[in-house]
Amino acid sequence: MATAEEPSWHSTLVEMEQSLHLCLAKLEHFETGFQKLLCVHVTVPNELHLPDIDAGWSERLHIAQEQATSVEALLREQEAVWLNWQRTYAAWRQSLEQRPAAA
């Protein structure tokens, strides 16, 4: 049984399909037009000649490594403190949930 809304819904889908086909046709047109640019072949030499890394750059990398190491140590320390707090909290909570021993 068809409802009054079905033709509107159907027409919306038809419009979407037509729009998608139009977009795909335009894309195909542009791909064809720029095919020469899309098919450019780049050759990479077997050996890449990189400039020598100066001493200043090596020094900056070394400083960055030292800072990263100190941050990692700080994170490990904070993780240990957090885990200890979680264990303490869990033990405290468990002690609250236990029934008092009968005397």
C-alpha cells in the first residue's frame, strides 16, 4: 500500500542519483583532461645524496632525546604512584564493604 510520502521520498532518491551521476561525469571529464598530468612518471635515483648533518643538528637531536627520556621516566613514576593509589583505594573500599567481625 503506497503512502502519500512515498513519491516525495522516491523523487528525492532519483534526484540524488542524478546528482551523483552528474558529479561522476564531471570527474571523468576532469580526469580525462588532466590525464597527462596524472601520468607523469617520476624517476628516483638509486642513491639519494643527502646533505651532511651539521653538528648543531646532532646536538639538538641529542638534547631532544635526553628530554624525551626524562619525560618517560616522569610518566613511569606517575604511573607507579597512580597504581599504588588505586590499590590503596580498592583495599579501603573493600574494607568498608566487609561485615564487621562478630564479637
